[in-house]
Amino acid sequence: MLSNLIKVFFGRGEAAEDTLLEQAHRHEQAGETDAALRIYEQLLAMQPLHIEALLFLANATFAAKQYEAALRHTQRLHELDPQSADFIARCAACAYALGNSDQAKAMGLQALALRPEIYDVHWMLSQIDMPGQGYRDVLKRVHQTLRPRTYVEIGVFQGHTLVLAEPDTRSIGVDPAPQIKVDLPPLARVHAETSDGFFARHDVREELGGLPVDLAFIDGMHRFEFALRDFMHIEALATPESVILVHDCYPLNEATATRDQLTTFWSGDVWRLIVLLKEHRPDLTVRTIAASPTGLGIITGLDPQSTYIAEHLDSMTAQGLALDYGALDEDKPGHLNRCANDWEEIAALLPMSRPGSAARTKAPGLGSRS
């Protein structure tokens, strides 16, 4: 008799739960989030560890920017499955949203230890380590400040950085497989080829109206030897007042700094370029701006007459390949000449910002520029 009563009681409970779940699912499909939320709260009152209800509430409260509630629900999920990298990553995201960077970083690293490829965690850690403007915002401000006559970009992809060039800047983009998604500036031209092929086959100065390269941005292959050759070619086309920027110079960690891409968040081994230039070209000013997600190298004091890299290209490449990421562990900011992501400090690195250096001027008409 008692067993029958238990079956009836629990059977009714299960039936009620199934009914509520069906109702919640219908509200979700109809986009009625508030109604679904109320039902999931009922389910959670009936069963405090109801995983589906906790998941929905965690997501809904996070989306509503109710981060304390989201963290509370997510922590309960984590308690149910302590080895779930996803639940730990969710807790980290809530902590970050609440401004607790230390907790967010600790939990983010814990999640990556379980599953190293979680993109959102890598992104969050990069924001913690390098707060402030992202690299595109910094690049845009450099364009607006320098107002370069000419601009060369290696690695165009969808055009989201090439579009930052000023309307009256002669711009060249180089990418073997461009997938332009934006309207480019009127004077921008894209070459669908490798950078090595481009520099070998084209008279770049002629394509720039006889002008040197005033500003360049290297963001092509994520391997340092390509960036090294791109730098060598561009420097020869520049002036001592030109600026070369290089993306991906400040890797987040070793897992995302491999030569072959193993994680979605990936910077490759471009950091080696900074180390090599510091050692072999002390005449250059080489810094890395701490701009998320993976740093922005800035190189000034160029010497277009220098043949050093061309003469030592093979040995520098071999040396770069032999560099171990572990060499950065002792002092990554020092080895990569980290510069604060502060515009005043960045602006001080730009040639026209230096004392005694006159700002570059432009004539009103394109044909009159010199």
C-alpha cells in the first residue's frame, strides 16, 4: 500500500514537471522569455537542482545583465558538475561582468586547464590583461592623427581595418584570399595575392603615386618569418618618419601562440619578430602596445637604406624558429617592450608627436600632394 502511494505521489510530481517543461518550451519557441522564466522558477522551487531550469535562468539573467543572479545559478550548475569547463567558464564570465577580475581570471584559467580551446575565456583574459581600446580603435586613431598620404596593409580579410584609412589616403591592401564585407575608402585598392608575390611583382611606389609608404599595418600570416619579410619590404619603401604597425605581437599564452593554429583564439608566433628586431636592429624604436586582444607592435625610426635584414634573413629566420616561448615567462612585458594602452603614451611614439618634428601636411588636391 505504501509503495503504491509513493508511486502515485512521485508519478504525479513527474507528470507535473513534464507539463511545466512543455509549457516552458512552448514559451521559449514563441520568444516569450518572461513567461518561460516564471515557469522555470516554478520548476526550480520544486527541484532546486533542476539542470535545465538552472541553465535557462543562468542564461536569461546574464542576458538581462542581472549578473549576481546569473552567477548564483551558474555556481549551482558548477556544483552539480565540478569538472565542466563550460560551467566554470560561465562563472568566470559572471565574475568579470561584476568587475571581479581576479576571480574571473582564476576561474578562466581553471576552465582552460580542462579545455584549452574556449574562445570566450581567452578573449576575457585578454581584456583583463590589456584593458582599454582594442587594436582597431588604436589603428583608427593613428590614422586620424598621422593622416598618412599612403597606407599599405598586409592581410585584409574582410576589410575591417583597411576601411579605417582616411578618404584621401592612397591605400593598398594585400591578401591572397580577401573576403571584403565593407565599403572601402575611394582610394583603396586590394591585390589578391601573397605579400611576397606582391612585393616581387609590383612597383609599389608607382602604385602609390610616386610616394613612399607613410603608414603600414602587417596582419597577414601568423608566422614571424612572413612578418619579418613584410617588414623588410615595407621599410625599403618608407621614410625615417614612417610608422609600421604589426598585429599579434603580445600573445596571451603559449597555447594560443603556436605556429600551427590549435585554438580559435590564435596569435601565432609573430612575437618573435619583436625579439629579433630588438636584438638585430637597435637603431629602430620597437614597442608593443597593450591593445587587446593580442597586442599591436609599433615600429618607428625606420631606415629605408638598411640592407641588414635582407643580408641576414636566413640566419634571423633560423634564430627565430629556435626561440622558445618559455623565454617570455620571466618577463614578457620586458622582452616585448610593452607600452601602456594609453593614448598619450602611444602618441608620443608617433614621429609627428616628437618635439621638433613638424606635422605632415596635405595639399587640398590629390594631384598636388608631394
